[in-house]
Amino acid sequence: MADRSAYDAFVAAHWQRLLRTAYLLTRDWAAAEDLVQTALMKVWQAWSRVGEEPEAYVRKIIVNVHLSWWRRRWRQREISTGSPPDRGGTEDSTGRIDEREVVWQALGRLPARQRAVVVLRFFEDMTELQTAETLGCSVGTVKSQTSKALARLRIDDSFASTPTGRGRTHAHQPE
């Protein structure tokens, strides 16, 4: 896989999916783009050694770089100096809270490693084994991190105020 055209074709075919994974990890489009760019730069340097599954290889780099950035607290954020925009009505006409925003905020409160496991397992639909390989850990670690993350999400107070009432008293059972 050492030829440049194969790399270019890979990037063109997988950019959006890799960006989505990075966004779910970082919760910021600019940081997600930086993360994917960093991962793709590392992959370009090692392209001849990548093997037959470059997407898995790149995804592993994305997760590892994200965790490294998180540990170093290397998160450059722009600081707004102007007035915040007028948000208008934040609720629809029936007064329902957007549950996706509640889930999004709760996901953001998870530690980086637990968030990575949740993103890979439930948003990227990876198996425990694939997640373990991507994170470079054991399947047992994936299971325990998943368990801890789901336990934290179950007791998150923000779910108590949603229309479905999920929170401390109601645990969501997988279908």
C-alpha cells in the first residue's frame, strides 16, 4: 500500500466517517478536524506499513491522539469576546427538551477513556474486541469502562428532567 494514489483514495473515501468519530470524541468540529489531520499525517508517514485495514489503523491513531491531547490538556479553544448570539426559543412549541442535547452534554461529562469506549461501541457499532484493539487494551478493560460509563450516564441528573424521565430511578434497558 505504499503508493500515494491509494492513500489519496483512502482519505477521500473515509474522511467523513473519520471526522464523525473524531467529533464524537472531541465534541468540537475544529478540534475534530485537527485530530483527523494529525492522524492522517501520521498514517502518511507509515503508509507502507499500514496493511490491509487502514481505517482501523487510522481510527486507533485518532483515539490515541485524542487521549494524549486529553491527558496533556492540550485543547486550544477560541474565547469569544463579543456578545453571545440571541438563541431565541430553545424549546419547541410543546416545551419538550431536546433529548439529544441532554445525551450530548452527559457524554461530554464522561472521562476521555470512557467516552472513547462509548463512542466506539455505540456510535461506531464496534464489537468489544474491535474496540479493545483500537484502544490497545484488553476486552475486559473495554467491558469495565463500558460498565462504568453506562453507570455514570444512568445516574446523570440531567436525564431526570427529560420527558421520558430516565435518570436515577429508570435505567434504560438495551433492546
